[in-house]
Amino acid sequence: MIDTNALLVEKILKLKKERNAVILVHNYQLGEIQDIADFVGDSLGLSQNAAKTEADIIVFCGVHFMAETAAITCPRMTILLPDRHAGCPMANMITAEQLRQRKKELPNATVVCYINSTAAVKAESDICCTSANAVKVVESIDNDEVLFVPDQYLGHYVSTKVNKKFHLWPGYCPTHVRIQPQDIMQLKRENPQAKVVVHPECRPDVTALADEVMSTGGMIRYAHRNDVQEMIVGTEIGIIHRLKKENPGKKFIPVSEQAVCPNMKLITLEKVLWSLEEMRLVVKVSEAIRLKARATVDKMLAIV
Ligand code: 13P
Ligand code: SF4
């Protein structure tokens, strides 16, 4: 029988070389996409990697704001997103106009935007953060008042760690709100030795039950520790592929099989090949917005 995936992979790798492209992949992507990556990581790792690559093209296997962040930091490069519908609903829960209005109501607050936001929102913000560095970024701010957008749950988590006044935008991740405290409690009873690790996009009643609250990159590093043999994983289930691949013999239990980000799953091997063949979809940001958004992202990259 013909192995279609193997044929697709062969074509992708050949074309990638000819075009001097790199394939950057988020930890939530399908296993077969993770397996063709030059780099797999969290939003912070991906943006750091994009900023330093020497390639001409980045095929971004993730969602739109991730590719857009690469377009902000790497204007010389062509950034391809293999499916134009791969967006992040949370990033679309605030517009630049809504943020401008809120800033007028809170003129003294420093605006911190989660990287899960549009370029236009980044351009209206003072500094960016990811789930890996949000506490550090907010601690670095020389102001006691913060407007945090768009994720209310990440913002709330940071507010429990840093002594500042927070104004939270009511955005949330539709995938992470499916992770329920009762599921974690049940799994803890069934697996008493397991560490509970959850993403800070989860609701506060979920983060309260966790041993560790981490970005997806933090979870990958944590799973390598010798004292971690079993992990109850509270984030999007795509991460289980990498956790198992890098840690044979260890046990990884997803809190909920419902925690699937449908946008992340839009990227397939066929679409990656098509994207490289046709050089589509090119993600672009207007220069006026790019320059302002870049200042916001660069401030973050200087801290971490
Ligand atoms: P990470 O940066 O932790 O990978 O999170 C990205 C994301 O979209 C989580 O839903
Ligand atoms: Fe956005 Fe949530 Fe999907 Fe992450 S998991 S990309 S926050 S919708």
C-alpha cells in the first residue's frame, strides 16, 4: 500500500530545501506536522526562533497571530500560513478600536497584550507577553496599574503573582475553558502519583488545583525531569504527541479529550505542501502598524 503521508513529507522536505524555507510548528499541531518541523515550540520559542532564522521563507504551522508576529519581527522574510482560516478566537475578542476606547477610560494604565492578539492591538499596546513570560513582563513594568488584554484568565493568574492593580479584558480561550476542575479531581484520585500541570489560559478554579501552571514549552521541559513520571495535562491535547515522543515510558493523561483547538488542527501535510508550491497564504502587516507592533514585541524579547 502507498504511504501517502511519506510521499507528502518527501515532497515538502525537497521543496523546503529548494525554496530555503523553514517550518515552524506550534506544540498543538497534529503529530505529523510536528514531525516535519525545523522547530516545535510555544509562542515565545516560535517568535524567538523566527526572529533569528536566516531562511527566506517561514511556513508557520500554527494560528494567524503567530504567523503575524513573525511578519512583524522578520519583514525581510515571506511568512506563509497554510490555512487562512487558522485564527485564534481569543485574539479576535478585542479590536484596536475597542482598546483605544478602554485606554481613554484608563489613561494611567500600562497596556500589556498577550501575544494572542492582532498586530493592530499590539500596535496599541505598551508591551507584549506570552504565557511563558507574562509574570516577568508585568514585574518589569514601572507602573502599578496594568490593563491586560485579551485573556482575562492569564491576566488573573498574573495578578495573583504580582502586586499591581489589574484591569482585565473579558477575553478567554474557548478550548481551555473546556478543562473542568471536576475532571482534574477525578484524575487525581485515579492517578495519585501524577503531577497536575495546566496552562494559565485555564480558569482560576482549574489553576488552583495544579502543581504547576506553565506555558506549553514549560510543560515540555518539566516532563523531562526525573521526578516527573506521570503527568495530568491541562491544555490542548496536541501537546501529548510531543510529550510521549520525547519521554517514552512516562505516562501523560490529558484532562479532557474535548480540549481541542479546531483552528490549530486546520493545518495538514497537504496544505503545507500546497502552501510551499503556490507560495500562499502570505501573511503581511502594513508598515505603519508593523513598526508600532514591533516596538511592543521587541520590548518583550529584550526581557526574556
Ligand atoms: P503557548 O505559548 O503556551 O504555547 O500557548 C499558546 C496558545 O495559544 C495557548 O492556547
Ligand atoms: Fe487561541 Fe485557544 Fe487555540 Fe490557543 S488554544 S490558539 S488561545 S483558541
